[in-house]
Amino acid sequence: MGIILAFHFGKYSFGVPWSPERLNLTFFEVAPWFLDVVSNFYNPIGNFPYAFALFSGLTKIVGGIALILGVFSRIASFCVIILMSIFLINQEFIDFNFTFPLFFIAVSCFSLYFGSGKFGIDYLIAKKFFSTSSNR
């Protein structure tokens, strides 16, 4: 899920090094077409399109990379749930299928509950700093 968020969806709406050259986006710049779409959303999102577009881009890029690495995975999952819920509510203004937000919400709920698992950085940090003293 993190790979899809960061390297597929994020690169078209937010300026990152792997964004297509044809979009002419500088680093962390919000795509103008995305601002136009977000400005049509229901209030209060429609009143603050740049703030939501920035939140959306950061959630896709930073949250996606956090999910890949397994660091702050619960926080990233919560942000993805919020973002995709807003996309579902404003589905009539977006030109894609509603199954994508439902998929991301389902996987994020799983990650929110279980965390990153044994292969994430969160697990390694918790294992190192919160191990019981009986293991010493």
C-alpha cells in the first residue's frame, strides 16, 4: 500500500523527485490540477484547497514511505483513513473508481490495529528500548 501511495498516486499530485517531468513540479509543490479538483470539494475542504492538497500530498508521500519502512505506521495509517474518507465523501468530484479509497481504508485499518509487524522499524525500536529486564 505504501508503494502505491508514494510512488504511483503521490507523484502526480505532489512535487517529488520521481514526479513526471511533463508536470513541471518543483519539490513539494502541489499540482495545479489537483488544487482545481480539491477546490470543488464540500466545505470546509473546499474553502481551504491548498491546505488539504498539502495534507493529501504529504500523506501520500511521507505516509507511504513510513508504511514501507514500518516507522510511525499507525500515525500514517490514521492519516490515510482520514484522507481516503474525504475522497469517498467527495467522490462525485474525482475521476476514479471508489474501490481505491475503500481498499486503502481497509488496509489502513489493519495496519492501524496491528502496526508494522516484526519487519518494521517500529518493532525494532520497541524491542530494543522496551524489552523486559528479565532478559538481561
